[in-house]
Amino acid sequence: MNRIQNPPQMDPEQVERLLEGLLFNSPKAAALPLSGLATPIRRGTRTPARSGWGFSVQQQFDYEEALKLQRQFDEEDELLRLQLEELQRREEEGIDPEVLRLWDSLPPTPEPLPPAPITFMCQVCFDDQMLEEVARVSPCGHEFCRDCLRGHIVSRIDDRKYPILCPSCQAGPSDDDVAVIDDEMIRIIGVPDEKYEIFEGMQLVEHSVSVLCKACKKESFVDRAEHNAASNLTCPQPHCKFQWCKNCQQEIDRFGPEHSCDGTNEFKHLFDQEGWRRCPGCEVPVQRNEGCYHMICITPGCNTHFCYTCGGLIIKTDGSKNGVDAAVAAHYQANCVLFDVPPE
């Protein structure tokens, strides 16, 4: 404790009471030399000073020393009390004092080291990476760092390879189950937007077919199963609805007859609509432009005469006119009209 250079000025009565208590009640203060004091201090007496009832400089110094000794005594007394209590506690617990002494002489326990960071080994670059950088493929459980797996995904997208397989599974034995990197993993890893658009297109191709409309010239994706089962296609674009045959690529009239790639149904529909006739000899379609209803088939080797009105056979010849006039006259006299009669 540093010596007080300017001791506080106190009332003489207060200083006397404090000093008397320290000098007459403290065991250590009993041996304090009081050299320099004009007269010994006794209870109930006052010592005159240079002015008034104060103390001299020497008396104030002795007062400071008494306070210092008192504080030291109080500190030592408290320390001894604590040591005594500790010894009593150890005796009650039955601990060998020698063991306690050896235990107290040991160096303090060092602070525990922080836990080592958890790492994993990437199965592409084979570097130890922090666990928060792991990208684990399901269900195989192979672990990669994000950079390596992202590079693998982008490379497969650039090569238009679908599905994208786990690199470790792909490099393993062919009889093992190969895990597929799904859409969720690709979004978590994070690839450029243009690469992800390509990946979405490859996903569509797996379940759909690209078709190009001949009318609006726009490409669309249609369900693969429906495309395989259908014979006719309809453009899915709004306000188009163009229909065409998947096999022959010809336009289909939605309001016309059932489509046939060889035109059979369409021709039959037109044949019936126009009222055309077939030669009863060779079945060749015949269209009358003008004149009478007596028709002669011009197909080589046919030589069939028939009626365009009813389509019935009149006569089949060898190319000569033998019997033709009689057969024609008999048919039209009994059944049909040979010429159109203009209205009166």
C-alpha cells in the first residue's frame, strides 16, 4: 500500500476514537512504537498540538501505520479461517491430506482444444473438403464436393446425355445399380440458367415427342404415349388446330371423310358425292361429261357397254358392233332414259 501523501483532515474527536480503538484493542498494535509522540495517549486524555486540538505529522503517520497493520491482520485472519474450513471439510470426507497436497501441487488442467472440423473426401478430386460442401447422391450415397458434381452435370448437359448418372456409379461395375441425379439435386447444386433450360428440354424428350406443325411452323411437345397411339396429329398451339396424318403427313379435313393414306376413303366420298359410276366389266370409275347415258368403257380389252343412269350392264362385246344397237334399244325402251329431256 502506498503511503498517503496528503492524509485526510479529520475531526480530532474522530481521529482520537479510531486511534484509541486500534492501539488498545488490536493485538498487533500493542507492540507499535510510538516514538515521536509528545506524550503517551491514554483513554480520556487529549494531547495538545501546535494549534487547537489536532495531531502532529508524526501522530498522523503512526495512525496510518496502525490502519495498515489492522488491514493486514484482517486479511491474514480471513485466509486462516478459509484454510481451517477446507481442512475440516477434507477430514470429514476422509481424504488423505497427502493426496490432497499432491493434487494441489499438480499444474492446472489445460483448456480443452476445440473440436476438429468434420471433413469428407470428394470421390472426383479426392481432396478433403468441409462437410458443409458435401453433395450426396441418393440412393447410392456417394459424396462429392459441389464444384466437382456441378462440373460433371454441366458436362453431361453439354453432351446432351440424359439421364445424368452418378459419376461414381457410372465408373463402377456394370452390374451395380446406377443412381440418377434428379432435378432437385441439380437445382440445389446450381447450374447456369441456360444449362438448366437444356436439361428441362431433355426431361421433356423422355416423356414427350417434338412435332412441327406444317401450318403455323411452330414446334411443340406432345405426350409420347399419346403420340405413339394416335394415327392423326393435331397442333397444340392456340388458334391453330391444324390436323395431319402422322404416317403420310397429309392434311386431314376435319369435316370430311375418314382419312386414308392412299386416298381410298376420300375418293369413295367424292365418288358418291359426284354420282360417278364404275364400269360393270372392269370396275374402273367413269365420269360422264356430256351426251347420252349410253357409256362405252375405253379400258383396253374391256369393251363393256353400260348405262350411266342406273349403272347396269347393257352388253359386253369382243370389240365389234354386233348386237350393240339392239341391246341399247332394248335397255332404254324398258328401263332408263337415253337422253336428258329439256323442260318445256
